[in-house]
Amino acid sequence: MMQFVWVLHKDLFVEWRARSRIVGLATYALVMLLIFAFAVGTDTTALQQHAGAYLWLAVLSASTLLLVQSFQQETEAGALDGLLLLPVNPVALFYGKAVANLVLLTLLAAVALGSSFFLYDLHLRGSLVLLCLNVVLGTAGLAAPGTLYAALTARAPAQQLLLPLLLLPLVVPPVLAVVKVTDLLLVGDPMNQLSSWLAVLASFDLVYWSLTGVLFARLVEE
């Protein structure tokens, strides 16, 4: 447990020291939201109906840039092998980094969500608590597999290309679920589908967070 807390603290401290990077990623997501708004034009109804898709496409695109950095410093300085020789439990190392990525992705999604309310003139028709829960579950569906693939591609010369290619097919189900839940909370839920889609999203998160730690441990052992 202490190793997990140490890795989590270290990664969050590094990001705080280089906080201009998260500001840049938030700006990148905001620019993508603006591009979608310009592409749709003056049709406010269309913007509001598809706001969930635009929001999570922006977050997904920015998340790949964030996740690329997960193991970059350790691999460039040769520190990853040193951490494993200390020894640091590979499972603690993985979940420390995954939770740090989850915190950063949640912050990024919160900024993008707040911006989309302003840009698209959105109105929340569901529960604010469920909207916050949806943001956390949605970013959790990106953080765990994203951290695993960031480790797999850390030493690859074309990591920024390989990571999205590997990650995007895997996260299609949770992204579809989080987009649907967001739309239901913003547009309305006349058929009471919200709880079912939240259950689907939570199920994928549970599978991802359970398996990725085990797979990472096997990866570093080999």
C-alpha cells in the first residue's frame, strides 16, 4: 500500500511541477470543442443533441497525449528498471500510475465539460451527482488500459502513433457508454435507460481495472 501511495504521490507531484502540460492539454480539448461548434454552425439543437459525443471525442483525443507521458521519464532515464529492482511491487507501480492518470483525466474532462456547457448552451436535465459519477467512470475506462498500453509502447520509437492505434479499439465500448449516459443526462431520459448504461460503463471499468494490473505484472516479469 505504501508503494502505491509513493508512486501516486510522485506522479502527481511531477505533473504539478510541470502543470503547464495539463493546461496545454485542456486548451487542446477546448480547441477541439470549438472546431466541432464551427463545423456544425448555427444549429444549436444539433450541437446540444450531440454534445456528449463532441465532449468525449475531445477528451479521448487529449488523453492519448497525456498517457504517452506515463512512463516516458522512467524509460528515458532508465529509472523504470531501477524501480523494479528496489524492489517495487509491479502491481503497486501500475495502479499508482493508473490512479494518477485517472486524476489528471478527470480534471481534464471536468474542464472540457464546463467549457461545453458554455459553448453549446447546454442545460443539465439529470442529476449533477450522476454527471460527476459518469465523468469519473468514463475517465476510469480510459486510464487503466491507457496506462497499460503506455507501458507496452514506452520504448517504441513511434509511441505517439502506436498508443492511439492500440488503445482506441479497446476503449470503444466504455466510450460509447459514457457518451450515451452524458446525452441522457443533458437531453433527457424518457425511457429510463440511464441506470442500464451506467451499469455497462461500470462493468467495463471493473474488468479493465482488474485485468490490467495483472497483465502489467506479467509484462515486467518477462
